[in-house]
Amino acid sequence: MNVLLDADTIQARVRELAVEIESDYPDGEDIHLVGVLKGGFVFMADLVRAMTPRVSLDFIAVSSYAKSTKSSGEVRLLKDLDFGLQGRHVIIVEDIVDTGLTLTYLQDILRARSPKTLRTACLLSKPSRRQVDVAVEYIGFTIEDRFVVGYGLDYAERYRNLSYIAVLDEE
Ligand code: IMP
Ligand code: MG
């Protein structure tokens, strides 16, 4: 496996994002992060630990229907949130924005729950793969169209535990 982003590079960028995010919201107003399982869990864990106690969090789980063979972009909700979003500053925290279909779906269903504001943070973005124009306010790194694993991202449920991001050899 070729390392694309090492652990120190990722940690430094996540800390920058935490500072940028906090400075974008009025002092004293809480920020509610919605982590997207499973891929977003590592990014979420590091991001919240780089933030001050004004942050609260929740998780949602989705899965795409047979993404490799079908480009319908149908997304299935596997686990809903524990808490409502009404009147909150909500940020969706996701591992990667690829075609953009998953995030478009998530933004649509979460916006319907009347958050005060709704933004999205993704550790990675592959803009060359985009099928729909989706707003992502916070992006850690923009990468080429390569299949990557680690730091939450998997290949067949493996490699999520790597502290770095690598390109899979098997491509
Ligand atoms: P989208 O709906 O195409 O934007 O899909 C985003 C989802 O696809 C992410 O949450 C990942 O689970 C998965 N994904 C996209 N690219 C990669 C990759 O390079 N490695 C691992 N998972 C990926
Ligand atoms: Mg995912």
C-alpha cells in the first residue's frame, strides 16, 4: 500500500479544520456534529477532540445500494439519529465525498428536520468523480480519483483502523 496522507499530516489538517469551524460560528452557540457511520467515525473522533466543549455529537448510518453496478444513487438509512436537529447548528461529518450522492441524500433528509444551519465537513474530496453538485463547506484534502483506505475508510470492511490514508495496491 502506498501512503497518500500520513498520520501527522492528517492530524495537523484536522486541527486546522476544528479551529476554522469554531471561528465560523458565533461565540457561545453550540455546534452539533452528525457523524456518518461507519467511514466517518475516525475523522469525527479526532475532530471533536480538537474542539472546545461547545460541541455535541450524534451518529447516523447509511449505505448505498450496489454502488458499483448501479448509478441510481439510492441510499438506505440504516441507523437514524438519537436527537432532533431543530434550531441547532448542524455539521455533517463524513469521510469522503465521491459522486456526492450520499451527501445529497443526507443533506436533504437532515434539512427537513429544521436545523438552524446545516453544513458539511469531509476529510477527503474526489472532485473528478462528482455526479451531483453538492455543497461541502469544509474539506480536509482534495485527492485524485484513486481508491483509498484507512482513517475510517475501508475496502470490504478492512483497513478502517489505519492511522494514515493509503492507496490500495490491488487497483
Ligand atoms: P458518494 O455517494 O459516491 O459520494 O459516496 C461516498 C461514500 O463512498 C463514502 O462515504 C465511502 O464510504 C465510499 N467511498 C468513496 N470513495 C471511496 C474510497 O476511495 N475508499 C473507500 N470508500 C470510498
Ligand atoms: Mg461511507
